[in-house]
Amino acid sequence: MGVQYRKKHKIGRNVWINQTGTGASVSTKVGPVTVNSRGGVWVKLPGGMTYRGRWK
């Protein structure tokens, strides 16, 4: 496993700019669902579980 670089900057209420080693993206959160500009989706499920998928 390699080293990963990740940094989040909050730019508004429920909006972030995410910087990684491969570029930047914007993410927003609405309730239990988080979506980013690269097509990633995270949904918080009951019991402390999270579903992670793609929407593109």
C-alpha cells in the first residue's frame, strides 16, 4: 500500500474542495448522502455502515 495525499477545505455549508494526489474535486452533502464532482456517492446507512458507489 502506497502513501496517499488528501486534504479537505470547507468552502460553504455542506460544500468542500477536496485535494488529492491525482487532482481536485468538489463534494456536497445533503442529509445522509454525499456526492462529489468525480462521480463518487457515499450514503450513511443504519448501524454505522456506509455504502460507497459511483453515479457516472
